[in-house]
Amino acid sequence: MLDRQLQEKIIQAALLEPKSVQQQFLKLMEESGEAAQAYLASINASGNGYKHLDINATKEELVDSLLVILAILVKLDC
């Protein structure tokens, strides 16, 4: 779980996000695609080797996706 201080920082950042919920859903799609690309490159999937990404890049993109999801949840008052 997130510690309370980090959770508050994430909530405050989400509240300051100017994107609408609809725009954030599009951003989530973008981040999900980047996570997929990073993972495919990290396992040297056909056609992705030139990207030279590793599992750490995948983790970073998944965290980006998670932050967008959290921002959406905050905007939807969950």
C-alpha cells in the first residue's frame, strides 16, 4: 500500500490535473500502449528489438499508467 504522505501527494497532483476525465482516458490508452511497447522490447519480441528497452522501462510505464488511473479515480470522487 501507499504510505499516507505519498497518497496525499498523488491526490493533490490529480486534483491539479487540467485534463478532463475523457482526456485522461485517452492518456491512459497512450500510457498502456507505451507499457506494452516497453514490455515487448524487453523480451525482444519480433520487430521491437531496436527500441532497446528493458523491464525497468516497462515498470516505469506501468507506474505512469497507474498514476493516470489514480487521477481518474480522484476526479470521479472514488
